[in-house]
Amino acid sequence: MYKYDSYDQEMVDARVEEFRDQARRRLEGSLSEDEFKPLRLMNGLYLQLHAYMLRVAIPYGTLNSEQMTALGDIADKYDRGYGHFTTRQNLQYNWIKLEDTADILADLAKVEMHAIQTSGNCIRNISSDHFAGAAHDELVDPRPYAELMRQWSSFHPEFTYLPRKFKICVIASEKDRAAMRLHDIGVQIVKNEAGELGARFYAGGGMGRTPMIAPMIRDFVPLDQLITYAEACLRVYNRYGRRDNKYKARIKILVHELGRDEYVRQVEEEFAHMLEQGVEPPREELERIKPFFADPAFEDGPKTLDRSDPDFALWVDRNTNRHKHDSYVSAVISLKPVGGIPGDATGDQMRLMARLAKQYSFDELRIMHTQNVVLPHVKISDLHALWTELEAAGLGSPNMDSIEDMIACPGLDYCALANARSIPLAQRISERFNASGKTEKLGELKLKISGCINACGHHHAGHIGILGVDKKGLENYQLSLGGSEAEDTSLAKITGPGFTEDGVIEAVDKVTDVYLAEREGEERFLDTYRRIGMAPFKEALYG
Amino acid sequence: MDNALGTSPDDVQFRFRDDEVADHAAVTVDACCDQTNATAVRIEPGDDARVLLPFLDRLALVEINFPSFGDGRGYSSARILREAGFTGELRAVGDVGVDQLSHMRRCGFDAFAPDKPLNEEDAARAFAMWENVYQRAVDGRRTIPQIRHGDRA
Amino acid sequence: MRVLTGNDLKTGDVIWWTGEGWSRHVDDAVDAGDSAEQILATEEAALRVNVPYVIEATREDDGSVRPAHIKDRIRALGPTVRQDLTLKPKDPEAIDWVI
């Protein structure tokens, strides 16, 4: 994976000192909270319900053992012994003190990490496929392109005060494991007819209160114009994105209001101009970055395993993904134990995962947008030993992509923006479906829970989505069906009137009953819904 | 002049130019396009900086107003003017704080007239903030990728 | 009653106005009445509280203070899903009080 050189390190170190100075000015009172807020947000520091919250960037979801260990150590030293992995492949600490923050950033900088641009109206941490560099179906590893864009977007002088936050995703396979078309800009690395690699751009996707699927805006940008084209996309947005209403300020509204074609026309005009400005990094830069992501030294080994232990076999079936080398798999470490808090991991668990990565996965880990952790390169012959250790640590739940593997935002238990709690719902649903054995029968079923309209829990993209709302001071939950964040991207539709907490859990049970009764062949919940439509589900819920 | 506006030379706290401070009343972008003798203009966030491109030769001063520091349109306006070859004074005015200075410099501003005068020490540190930079902008600095590859770009 | 709350600037802790200073315990909160806004302005300017605001609350018969909105009850106690991290880690009824 990528290693900082002295220039990268110097940027991050400079940022720590800049923040230390900003925090000092705030604590002395020379910066007001209004002035300080955008500055602290650009370093990932929020003021949440109970304390400050610090969001640490994990660029394109990739980290090494030393970094994961440092994250665990920070959880113990400065927080209350745990952290929360997010749908942006980042990590959040919930109990941070402003007076400690610069020291935490300094500890992060020692292991080439930071919290730069993890919030604020700027280009956020760039996300990618969690199986990048390991998946059997990718064209190339997308991460060198993501790293090139990470550097370009870090402290970009023109794009630090955008109308609103800006999220970029880079993938390189037809299968979309990163919700690419639900980003402000989605980039897919593709090959043209001449066999050359290039970037296909999508723009104007997103969730929030007005969910939209990004339309394609250019089917092929030559790789030596990648940054230039992105720069053009951003400049048009910076100049013309709405600033009169924060709920209409994302690029999706600009693309929608201008129309895709007019946005494209403006971008192309700016692109032509930018090409003359020479903003593209030298070609050699991408070539410098690529070797950092070269394959580790894979060895041939056994391609089959002893499946005599049914618990182990189930975990292998559920939680491993086919690798490009047939003696390896990518193994998913579930952070969704039954009744647990989705995405939370203790300092001890982080250090354990770090050690396992060192031992079994060439020192590498990935964070998934589904709030789990991946060991990308595990020898098939090591799987049983790995699973045994995970089981012992409570990290062996065999539930990837099942209803128990739900996404849930922190909700009203932690978040100042939330209207309702998300975590208790997640806990109760996983307990109920696990106890009844229904999880197994349902197969792939993506449940996503958000505690407010901002949709951090991706409810619009859930096969089943739940949105928490405030109904006259009481928590209330809207149910929606039919969303997908994958390559068959779709937005979920609301079933009808909302439910209480107990009511929505019953409702999830009912809609899964409809599926089990109606499904044909190998259909997933989503497939059945798409075939039979909303009516039978509505009938079961409200009829 | 009816539509005179803008800052006076006395309001300029930081300046990175050796020429005489332009002491002209600025006019709006609309007025600038109509008047053939205007030599100073003030750009508001909603103005299209590109309408000024035909008049750059006669402009000694362009003020770009930041009514609120969080509105970043002025950064694009500044860069667009420099990309088009504007060499006169580019003055950031309004809600300009210490923490915006380094990026503004990179986007081509060479004079600063903040509403609230800034602490000189904090500002000096801010201007010197980045020893090196990742992106090509309009300040002529070699970027980190260029340095890494022997400045061949 | 009108209760004042905010966060400690340095630590981020949730704090409540006691009439003389700030406490982490909501039961120490007092009715700030008509002087609420005045107190907030003074206290915020003196950096003794960050992002303060006024909420509605009721004083219960046992003397405890109950914020009207669930969000402030969660702030007063802590996360309902981690009782070990709340201000009342051993009180089995604490979570019920929030809901």
C-alpha cells in the first residue's frame, strides 16, 4: 500500500501544527465558535451530543497493521476504549476533548494518518472498492487513481469552501461494491475499444433528503487528463452550485436543475480551458504511485478446505470473497455481532485485527462501507486458524450481506442531527432474526437504518430501509423497500405511514414473510420486490 | 462616480506587490463593462469573472468581495482572472480570516483588505503555512509531483 | 422551567446551568426564567460554555429535572445503548427515564 514520502509527511505534520494553533486561538477566545467550526470540521472534529467527535480518514478504506494498532491505542488513550467504523470507510471516536485533539492528530501523523477533510464543505475522503487489489473481477486496482485524487484534493486552494460537501468514489470493476453512483462524483476505471485504460465519470449522485443516482457525464477520460477533468467538474460546481439553501447545495441539485446535458456542456468548456492550464500532475506521478499497490508475493497453496466443521463452513460461505489468486480469499470480519452495535470495535479488537492482518493478510486491512473489516489476502489454508481466533474474540459472525449485517448510523444515541435512535433497532432486529433462524432463510437482504433525513445509514439504498423521524417529540420510523447501492442502483420507495419502534420491527418481519411466500427460485428479497411490486407488501403492512 | 464602491488603500493590510497602490474607486462588474474608463472593479460572489476578460488590459485593480468567508466562489473568480493573464492587483476584501490567507494567495490574490484587521503574527504564519503544495494553481509554485519528477512538467 | 445547557469548551462535556456555574448533572439545573438569554451571552463570551441554548424542562416531585425533548434527556444521561458509559451506569431504570 501507499507509503508517504517526506512531502506527504510534511503536509500532514504542517496540518497538525495548524490545527494546534487554531485550537489554541479558540481556547483563548480569539476565534469564536462560528469562526472555529468550519476549521475544526475540516479536521473532522464535530461537537456531538455528548462530547466532541473526531472522524479519522482511512483513504479508500485501506490501512496496515501499524495504523490499525494506532487507532486502537488512541481509542484507549484518548477515548473510552472503542471507535465506530462508518459508511465512508472512516473511523469515528465519540468522546474526544478539544484540548487533546492536536495530540491525537500528532499520534495519527506518526503512522501516516490524519483527519483532514473528513468533514466540511470540501472534497472528502475518497472511497473505493473494499476488495480493491484482491477481487477476481476487477480490471485494475483502482487505488492508485484514488491516491492520485487524494493528493490533488488535499488542501485544494480553490475548492475548500464549496457550496457543500463533496464525495468522490473510484472503482474498477463492473460490480459496484462501493455505492459509486450515489456519490457526488463516481469514477469507474474502464478500458476502451483500443484497449486503453481511462476513467468513466458519473456526477450528481447522493443520498440525503433528495436521493439521486448519478448520470454518466463522460464515458472515457484519458488517464493523463483525470485530474484536469475532475478539476473542471469541481470548478463548475464551485461557481454555480446553489448557496442560498444548504439543502439544495449538493452537486446533485445543480446537475438536476441544469440538466445533465447542460452540466456536461459547461464541464467540457471548462475542461478544454483547463487542458491549456497544465494542471495535470506529470505522467510519471501515477507510475510512481502504482508500484505501492503491486501484488504481494502470493504463493500457490491448497485451493480447497476441510468443511467438516459446519460453523466454519458457514462462515467461509458467508464471509469470504473470491480472490484473483485461487489459493487466497478475502475474508470479512463482521462488526455486527448479534445484538451488538453495528460498526463498533474496541481498542483490543482493533489491535487483534491488526495482528491477524500481519499474520494472515500481508499486513493489510480494509474498511467496508458496510462497517465491517476485510483481510484482503488470506491463504485458503490459513482460514481455519483465522476463523478460530475471530470466533474467540466475538468477531466471527457469519452474517455478511444478511439482514443481521445491517448498516446503522449512530442515530440519536450519539448524533446531534438525529431525530431517532438507530442502534437499538439494529440490535433488536439482529437478535430477533437470529433467534428465529429466519436470517438464514432470507439470504442476501440489505437492511439500512438512518436516524435522520441526512441518510448516513444509506436507507435509500437498502433492500429494506428504515428512516427515523421525530413525530411530535416521539421517535417514529418510516419503512422503505427496493433500494440498492450496487451496480443495479435503485432508490427505495416508502411503504406508507410510519411506525413506532416496536411497530417497525414487526413491519420488517411482515415484509420478509411476504418475500418468503412469494419468492421464485433463487430470487433475493430485492428481486422479488422488483418483480411483484409494492402492493403485496403494502397489503401485508396496512391491509 | 455614481456607483463607486470598494476599499481604499488604507484598508489594505497585506500586499505582495511593489507597484503603487491603486487608488481608484471600484465599480460593479456591470458598470465596468459599460464604462470604457473604469480601471478598478469589484466582483461579488454571484458575478461571472469571465465577462471582465475583454477589459483586463485597462484594469489596475480587481477587488473580490467575500461577504462571508464560507462562500468560496471568489477563489474561482481569482484563479480565472490570473489564468487569463491578469497582472494587476487582485484584492480580497470582506470576511477574510487568517485561515483563508494561504489558499487565497495560491489562487492569485496579492492584496488583502479584511473587514476585521488580522493579528500580524498569525497572518505571517498563515502565509508561510505550506512549504510545498500538491496542486498546480496560479501562484507559479512547483508542485510536489513536479518536484518528485524533476520539474519536467 | 427554562433550563440552560451547552458543552464545556475544552472537554465537550454536556453541562447545565446551576445558577452559579455549570454542572454535568441535569438535576442541578435551575430555572433561568427571563434572564436565560442574558446568562447565555455572558457565559459564552467568558468561554465557560460552548454552543449554549435554552430548553424546556420540568422539575419532578422528587426534585429531579426532566428535559422536555428526548434529545436532551439522552444528552443528560448518555447513550442508551451503552449504559456503562452513562452518568448512571448502575441504575437499571435510567434508560427508561430517557424514553
